[in-house]
Amino acid sequence: MAVRSPKDVALLLPGQGAQHPRMAAGLYGHEEAFTHWMDEAFRLLGPDGGRLRREWLAEQPSPAYDDVTVAQPLLYAVDHALGRMLLEWGVRPVALLGHSVGEFAAATLAGVVDLADGMRVMRERVDLFARTPPGGMLAVSASLDEVAGLLRAGVYLAAVNAPRQLLLAGEREPLRAAARTLHERGSVCREVPARQAFHTPVVEYAVKASLPGWRSVRFHLPSMPLYSAYTQGVLTEEQALDPEFWAGQASATVYFAPTLTALLAAHDCLLVEAGPGNSLTMLARRRTAVTEGRSEALPLLPDRRRGDDADRHAVRAARTALLPTAHLPQEEAS
């Protein structure tokens, strides 16, 4: 479907579960801004930077790819670099909304934290979360009422992505038992690529242990409206400057659906998914504001890994939609 670029653009940034091998890697070495910010992220990751860069570019990454120690810093880096690329094109978002670690990337784009502090905190926290009990996340097509009986010891509501699209999380055995019950009921559910029970009390110890690192961050007021999927509205000045607010996100439920509702109530806009895949685009396209044409949704990248050429083609198409009068260099237009 052809996309008409409205005046207003809002960025959506995905989180854990959106990662896949070579996500956005087709842009590396081809999009100058994206390449610069990815290289800067790997530099700031210090001794781990080379290893994570190899994991990111590998055709067959290691079994640790979905672990917090790999997935989280790579998602943060890719979301941030894609967002920077858009900003350097001249896109000026009226709002930013991230999902899970995507909110931290959004905060970095909005100037709440700089990338150096962000990567330092990321390095510290992933080691802490890697030591939490083995767990996982489960995407479920069901309502809150339908899963209420499963939310007992060891299983928690991790995210509300749509009225009938939820994420459950917990330690492995309770989560597997919940999955068996859902399958017996005929409910559709699938495992999300994650090895930790993010957005649940299972990781609360790591949250508390990460607080000293968060308290050393230099926080700033956002330079553009930043919607939080933890408060379901625009981030306040107090929240933006509060290290406990940022640390606590890892164990708090993500309310993406009502937060997207609030954003679309405030803005008729083009929602651009600045991250791997198109999971947030698909959620947005089911909204009344989009189905009725008041707003639109556009992913920057293909729905899954489809090759480097597909990455570049998708980004060229997105740039044309966002900046229809912009001149493309000959090598990019070909």
C-alpha cells in the first residue's frame, strides 16, 4: 500500500523478541549515519564490542544470540542507530514510543541519556540479568480475563500489546505449564526469543542491584515528547530524571496498547517502526485511527530476515515515503 507522508511522524522502537540474525545488517556500510552509530555503539561496549559485532553480522549466530547479554545491547544499538539515521535525514518526530528496551533507545534519541551512559548501563545490567533464574516469555492470543487464572506463582503479565495480544513471562517450568494449559484450551501461543523473565518480579533482584549504575547516569529532560509504556502517557519531567523509574522498567509490565492509544489520540501521524521486523507496525495497523486513514504505519525494515538487499530496498522505500521530494544519491536510487 502506498503511504502518504503526513506532516507528523512518530517513531515506534521494538524490544526483546524482535531480534533476529543480521537485523538491519544490510544497511551497515551503505547508510552512513546508521553505520557511524553502530560503530560508536560497539566502541562504547568496550571489550565486548568486537564479540557482539561478530554475533550481529554472523550468518549463523551462536546459541547465546537470544540471551540478554547479546540481544539487549544489540537491540538497543540497532534501534538507536535507525532512529539516528531518521533524525539525520531531517525527520523531526512529534513523539517517540518504545517497547521494553526500545523505550530506553527512545530516551537516548530524545536526549534523556547520552549513548555513552546508555551503553555503560547496558553493559552493567546485562551481566546482572544474566544471573537471574532461567526463564522466558510467551506471546498469547487471549484477553486478560482468559489468562487471569494462569497468573499465579511463577507466571506474570509481562506486556499488553493489544486487547487480545499479551505477553506472559516467568521461570521456565511454570511458564511451560501455562503453555500446556493454553494449548489444551485451543489458545494460540508461542515462545518469544528470550531467556530471562523480563517484566516480572523474577528479575527484581537484578533491578535493585542495577540501581547504583543508574544513579550515576546524567539524566536530562527530553527534547521531544517521549511516551512511556509503563505510565501509559507522556513522560513527566520528574520521571525522566528519576533513576529508579528507569531501573524499574525491567521488572514492570509493558502497557504498549493503551500507550499507543494515547499517542494516536493526541496525533494523527505516520507511525514509523525504527527497529527490526514489523511487529509494532502490525499492532498499529489494527487501530481504528489507522484503518480509518487518520494515521498510517510504516516499518523501516522487512518483517523478518530476507537478505541485505531487502533491508536496503525497504529503507529506500521508507525514505521516499517520509521525504518524497528528497534527492537520493545515484548509487542509492539505482
